[in-house]
Amino acid sequence: MKTVKEGEVRRREILVAARELFVSKGYEQTSVNDILKVVDIAKGTFYYYFSSKEEVLEAIILDIVEEGARRAENVLKDKSVPLVNRIMMAIMAQTPEFEGSDEIKEEMHKVENTKLERLYLRAMLKRMTPVLEEPVLEGIERDMFHMEYPTECIESILLLGHMMFDCDVFEWKMEDYPKKIKAFLCNVEKMLGTKEGELNVLMNMFGQ
């Protein structure tokens, strides 16, 4: 058990160091040797846990998904917030945070690394859909939401939100966002089957 625990700690040390380096130096500019120096380990130790720098990045992306899901879960615990608002706040809370840098995000969007984007989307849907299913089913039971496919509805909202508000993909102008946010919230209302205008209050959360 002690060996397993020590292994988990060492792997975590590598991930923490790599993430800090990817943010400060950039993914391309960071070498495996840079990571070795920070963690103070031999190259063989690194390759015992990871086969490549890209595999480290993949593990970091999975960590980012988990961090977002935990933020969402914390939001959903606050029963003082109306249910539909709580759900939307949880969706927004799970948006990836890159600690002030776009390096990891940019790496995900590179043509040669589209598999990283797919990895993020698969992991995000797998982790977040069950998180949102409970409050959505509660809304159905309370006759607030009306839909035939709650799981697929959640998946659609998550994917739509991710794609619409990823500035690096579509390069939309900032002045276009108020209209796009309104359209997104309007479409979410229709997918949830809730009353029109239910999500208008969330415009304030976007600074609109």
C-alpha cells in the first residue's frame, strides 16, 4: 500500500510541475528535461509514469475536467438558488480554468492535436452529465421541465455551450456576444421545456 501511495504522489508531482511549466513557458517550449529538473527525478522515473509529454498533457486535461465538475457540484449544493439558475450556473462553473494562460487550450485546438479536444469533450460529457442529471430530473418531477430525453438534452446543452463560447474556435467579436448569449439561453429554455424568459436573469452573470 505504501508503494502505491508513493507512486500516486510522484505522479501528481510530475503533473503539477508540468502544468506550471506549460502555463509559464508554453507546451512547445517545455521539454521532458525541464519537467525532470523541477521534480528532481531521473528520466526513467518519468517514463515509468508517462510515455510522453503528450500523455502528461492528456492527464492534465482530465484533471481540468475533474476540477470543473467539482466546481459544478459545489454550485448545485446551494439550494437557496432557484433550480434552473443553479443548473446553468453549474454549467458555467465547469468551464475549464487555465490559471491565466491559454497555452493548454491553444494546444488542444491545434490541428495535429484534435484528439486532445476530443479527449476533453468525451471526458467532460462523461463526468458532467451525471452531475446534472439529478437536478434536471428534479425539475421534471416538479413540472418545471418538459422533455423526452433528459440525458441527451444535458449532453446537447453542454456541447452547445462549449462550442458557442469558445472564442478561439470561431473568433467571434466581443460585440457579437450579447446576441449569442441571448440565443443560447433561449435555446436552452426550449431544450429544457421550461417557460420562456426563465433564464433572462442569467444575462447579468455574463455582464449584459
